Amino acid sequence: MGRITREIQNAPLPEMIKSLGIGIAEAQRALDRVSMDLAKELVNTKVEMGGEEYSLLALGFTPTFYQFVDTFFECKMSVSMMESREFGASVSVTGGFNVGFAAVSATVSASYSQKYQYSAEASSLVRTKLVTVPNPPVFEQRLQAMIQTELDSKRPSNNSNTSS
């Protein structure tokens, strides 16, 4: 039983959990980068409407942000080890008498075998849930200010004086 315990302890569970966490963090960073790149693309993509050009951002298009919210790691492991020993012995004695002398013969047979049987099974499951999340509040405020600035720059100015 000590060998089985050592096998289970040798399983790299902490390393697997660490790798999963780092993988999720790197994936989250990549998702955030994609959303920010999309925001830049929305600013730089212009559409003409009514003789004026507007960015897609000014028209209300916004990037989508995603976040990992639930991640489950399930690992199942089954390790079994069996050891068996077999001993066997057989003895056969035959004898015969004749006048004046005796003949005796003996056969001894011994056998020994030791068998080891080891099996290991493992399975793992990683399940994660990715959801959209609202734009970060500061990003949303800056976005609204940019939209307003762009729209204000498109409006005709009312600074003309009318005097009679």
C-alpha cells in the first residue's frame, strides 16, 4: 500500500492547478487586448452619413469585453497494485525390495513465482464559463466624452451675430 500512496503523491496536481491558473490569466489578458484593439478599430473606421463622416464608435458601436467567471478542474485518478506469491512443492517416493537389497528413489519438485500487477488510470476535465461584461466604467465615461466631442465638432456653429 505504501507504493500506491507514493504514486498518488507523485501526481503533479499542484503544477496542473498552477498551469490552469496561469493559462486562464493569459487568456483573459488576450481577450482584453482584443477588446481594446477593437475599440481602436471602431475609432478609426469612418462611415459617411448625411454628408458627414462619423466613427463607428461615435455611432454607438462598442467593443465587447469578456471575462472568465467559473472554472472547474476535476481530476480523477485510480491506481492499483497487486502482488502475489505462489509456492508449490511436490514429493514422490517409490521403493522396491529384492532379496538382499532395496532400491529407493525420490523426486522432489519445488516451484516459486512472484507476480506484480500494476495499473493506473487517470482522467481530467476542465470546464470554464466565459461571459460578456459591461465596459469598464472609466472606459465608458471616456467613450461618451469622445463621442460627444466628435458630434460637437460636426455641428454647425451658432456664433454668428445677426444685427439689423
